Amino acid sequence: MILPFSTQLNGKPTLFIEKIWEGFFRNDFFGGKDTEFIKYFDLHKEKFGRTWDELPADNRLEFPKIHTIRKDEKNRWKPGMMIDFFINNRTKNAFRFAPRVQVVSTQGIHIRHHTGHVEVFINGEWFGEVFHHGLDDIDSLTQDLELLAKNDGFNCVEDFFAYFDEDFTGKIIHWTNFKYE
């Protein structure tokens, strides 16, 4: 099933393509060989006349993107389904940027906003919270939320909650063996 990704959020590059590939490499997808990466990297350059957005070589990724969080009102995402990684979905510039991989697992996620704080629940269990004076002015947070934000491809918790700025119910779709306990 197609899983579309943004290349820009709030006018900044997401680097999701590179972050997802970094997750593939760190989790030994494709037997440690970079031939698949080179294939898709070259296809992108051929289609768009440039490479995808990259981090400078001296600034390697601290945390790769190893899952995505999506609404799934029809309960379609299940373990064993194949993920088709795309950018520019439903446009003439739609592009598959990685080979198909299986969904390893899913976890339910609920984000609940209150005045001055946000709570996050995974599989119905309390996972963490943020206290703030506006989501760009965070007082304190549980460390697990920083890991969740970075594993989802965001640079920081502030960026994560700028995106998830309203109550949200959905799924964490994992393509690695990582799970939140």
C-alpha cells in the first residue's frame, strides 16, 4: 500500500528520504549492500534533475526515521502488508524512493492536547507528556517523547508537536523490529 511522505514541512526540508534510508542501513536491510540505495538515488536524479535533499557528510543523522505515524480510520495497516514509499503522491511527479518492505508491526497512538500540556498514549498506555507555554516554549517533557519524535523523523519534540498540533488518534507503522514498550 502506498505510504506518501512530505519533502517539506513549514518551508524546511524533512530529509525523510535520507532518514528512512539511514534506518534501512542501520537495520541491515538489503544485506548491508548499497546497490538498492544507489539505484533509487540515481532514479531520483534522473527524474528530477538533482539528488534528493541530503545532510552534509560531516553531520550524519543521529536518529534515522524508522517508523511513521498515520491516521488509520479503516484499520488498513497491518503486519505483513507491503509498504510502497512515495513522495509527490497523486501528482505527475510521484516517485517511489525505496523498494517495497513489509510492515513489521503497528502500535496505536493517541495524542491528547490539554491547556499547558500534551499527553501521548501508545497501545492505550500512558507513554509521556510535555508541559509548555505554547508548543514552541516547552518547560519539561518525558525523555521517551524525544525518542518518539526523532524515530518519526523530526529533529526535535517542538517540530513533532508543531505537526501534531491537535488531538490525534492513529497508528505507528513500524518497518523495523523496534517497538515502544
